[in-house]
Amino acid sequence: MNIFVPIILVGVLLVIALILIIIDKALGGGGEKMILINDEKVIPVTSDDSLLNILSSHKIFIPSACGGKATCGFCKFQLIEGGGEIKPTELPFLSQKEKEEGIRLSCQVKVRDNMKIAIPKELLNAKEYKTRVSHIEDLTYDIKLVRFELINPTEMHFKPGQYAQIKVPGIDVIRAYSIASHPKYNNQIELIIRQVPNGQATTFVHKALEVGDKIILTGPYGDFYLQEDSDREMICIAGGSGKAPIRSILYYLRDQGMPRKVKYFFGAKSKRDLYYTEEFEQLSKEFPNFEYIPALSEPKPEDNWTGEVGLITDVVDRNTKDLSEAEAYLCGSPGMINACIKVLNRHQVKQENVFYDSFS
Ligand SMILES: Cc1cc2nc3c(=O)[nH]c(=O)nc-3n(C[C@H](O)[C@H](O)[C@H](O)COP(=O)(O)OP(=O)(O)OC[C@H]3O[C@@H](n4cnc5c(N)ncnc54)[C@H](O)[C@@H]3O)c2cc1C
Ligand code: FES
């Protein structure tokens, strides 16, 4: 063989490698880039991974219920400079106003050049927690209470109503769960988790999770929380596991001596779907300001149910008067929330006084 052939081959490979490096540089890859956050914090970046992953590796935890697959729409941030154009995968989650404001999905934006971004200040408080499961309890046939003891860090400071995310070990699944426990016990977190048939996280929790297991949580997250500086009358509506954040809110109000008038509607199908009934009935005995109204949409004859019957929307409708001065806190499926908002609107609730977490 001609001795020049290997030399020519090596030369060609070197030229190709050089061209690739130049293209990479032109696209902003390779070298160090900077992310400027909220005009105050700078993160140096060498990889061109997604912004979501890069922030997470710098201990900034953006909510991400789908683990970066562009199916949850949770991981929003505001892009001020750099970052490229909106991808088709982001479009379903962005309103026209959000697009105009530069809102993007952090899991879909690759860090290929210097970027200037803004994220809500509260997100800088979200941390990753090593926890140990200390208690698991069946609340109904398909709902479990799970208590996590925080090992490192040992305290999570959250507002009543906020949520945490659980990382399912072994599979790349992250899911959001509202914190059901009292905010004053900040060395433990309780979650109320309903089994979704074939659901990845809930099947793990219901079928495999055991006391003593080590689990990673992140949080706290969310803008659904008690408006502590308000003294408005409150109407709370929840279904299924939506009881979790309302429980945390009510614990907090109980410690304050229940200073606000609260009407709490809880919708379930039949009696076997009710839980914590005694706890809330006891609260209503202690505080005349608090009224608990559980309602069954399909009570069974053996339930001997004498309480409210019907869809929660109808029950709210017939038990509510003028809400123009009230605050509403809603938790449950997107369908339930949308239907409830329609009813509340008929009772003159002001849009700015409606707070909800949609368990989508
Ligand atoms: C802010 C927030 C707070 C939440 N808090 C709670 C909470 O306190 N308790 C709780 O139990 N859940 C809560 N959820 C829902 C939770 O995050 C998961 O979506 C849910 O547990 C399903 O996860 P999975 O991995 O088991 O199901 P997946 O594997 O994600 O889903 C499996 C299938 O079930 C469908 N599905 C997903 N969720 C539901 C549902 N809720 N009902 C019916 N079908 C569904 C999916 O479309 C999919 O087809 C909350 C969600 C959000 C966004
Ligand atoms: S993490 Fe779910 S859409 Fe980005």
C-alpha cells in the first residue's frame, strides 16, 4: 500500500474534526457560556445540555413533572437574551401573552450561547432533599398518606398549599404532590397520593414504597398558597387527593384560632372515597367559623348517607351566596376546577381572588 494513504486519511480526518469544531463554536457549543439569572447570579456553563438540567446541576430546581419530555409544561422561565427560537414542542404550553413575554420551557431550551433569564425568586428557595419514609397509611382503598422525614437538609420551609416533587428511584420519573402537613413541622413532609391506574409514580408509591426507603424530594413549589395577609371569607373546594393542600392550609388557620370564615366542600363518589372526615368534623365543632361539607355524587344504599348528594359543582351552587368579597381555593382535576370556577363566577367571585392547583 502507498505510504501516503494513511497520512492522507489522517489529514482528511483532522480537517473534518476542525470543521466540526468551527460549526460547534458557531452554534455556541463547546466553550464556556454564561447564564445570567435575575440580573444578579451568574452560572458558567460548558456543556450544551438543557437549561432545566444545567440549573438543576447548580441546585436551582425548576418544577418538572414530566422529567423534561415537554408534556407537563411546568418548567417555564422567562428568556430575556439568547436561547434561540421557540420550538414546536413548547407551543402547546404557551399562551400568546407568554410568547410575547419570552416565556419558554426550560427543558426544551439548550444552552448554546450566553443567556439572560428571569425565574421567580421563590424558585431559588427550592432545594433537593434526601428523605426517609417514616410512615405509610391507607386513607382509602386507593389513597395513601406518606410521611417523609427530611434527612439533608433537615427543614423545608413552605407556605401552606405549596407542593413538592418526588423522584421515583430507578426510573426517570418526577411527579408533583401537594404538601398535606402542617408548615410548622418543617422537618417532615406528608403527601396524600391517590393511585392512578397504571400510573408510574403512584404504582411505585402504592405497590413498592416501604417505610425506611430513601427518597429524593424537591421543593417547595407553586403559587397556590394561603393569602396570609387577607381576612376575606374563604371557600375551599377539593376532590380526591385535592384534600392535601387544603389540609395544610386548615392546620395553619387552626393554629391562628381560625380567624377567617371558611366553608370547605369536599367531593367524593361514595362513602369509601371519604377520608379525614372525623378530623374536619372535629374542627368544625371547635370553630364555628369553619364549616365542612362533604358531598357524595353516587352514594351506595349501604352508605346510609344523609349528607349532601350530587356533583360538587351543584352542591357548591346551592350552598353558596354572594362571593364578591370571598377568596376561593380549589384543588383537584382540571375538569373539576374549570366547572367550579364557572359556578363561582355565577356567585360574583372576583377572578383575582380565585386560587387553584390543577392536578393534571
Ligand atoms: C401541582 C400539582 C399537585 C399535585 N398534587 C397531587 C396530590 O397531592 N396527590 C395526588 O395524588 N396527585 C397529585 N398530583 C398529580 C400527580 O402529580 C400525578 O400526575 C399523578 O399522581 C399521576 O402520576 P403517575 O406517574 O402515577 O401517572 P402517569 O404515569 O403520569 O399517568 C398514567 C396515565 O394516567 C393518566 N393520569 C395522570 N394523572 C391522572 C389523574 N390524576 N387522574 C386520572 N388519570 C391520570 C395519564 O394521562 C396517563 O395516561 C398533583 C399534580 C400537580 C400538577
Ligand atoms: S419538564 Fe415537563 S415540559 Fe419541561
